[in-house]
Amino acid sequence: MSDERMQSLPAWSALAVTICLMVGCASSSDQVTAWGEISLAPGDTGSCSSNPCRVFFEMPDGDGMYRVTGTGFTIGDYPAGERVMIGSFFESTAIKVEDAGVPPAYIYIPGTASDVH
């Protein structure tokens, strides 16, 4: 093997390890990209290429209704365990299910603020 190939081998090995680590970290929740409408679940991060963007949300299991909130506002009350349409969004927001013990979902809308926490 030539000296040039031997020198590039550690760089390729480091790149391969980095990619594997990134895939492993990203696999705990979904990265969703769509245009016009998007389906999210708790823990997902979505990027919608349209403004507005219609958002469907997989409600966590449980009994009764859960309150769903956006960044600084109430979205509504929805039944546990259902796929629901929570609205058309014009701004990026964090979607939280109150008192459900699940991680928030994040929706990013083009041309809006990215600080949605």
C-alpha cells in the first residue's frame, strides 16, 4: 500500500466511526421532513418545507384526554392513543403533551424563529 493511502486510512476510519455514532444518537427519535403536512410523535423533530404546514400528531397511550401545548400557547385537548390533526402551523414550535411523561416534538417551519424550546 502506498504512503498516501496509509496516511488517509486513519482519516477514513475516524469518519466512519463518527457517522456510526451520529446514526446511533439520531435513532432514538425520528427526523421527519415533509412538504404541506407532516406526522409527528413525541420525541420527533420535523422540518416542513411549506408555510403553513398541517401537523398530525400521534398521541401517547393512556386514558382520557391530554392537553397539547405549543411554545407559549395551548393547542387543544386530544384523546390518548389517537392520531390527531392539531392544526396548520405558521411558526416553528415545540409540541408538548402535558402530564404524559413523554418528550416534546419539534416542528420547524421555513422563515421562522428556530428557538422553539
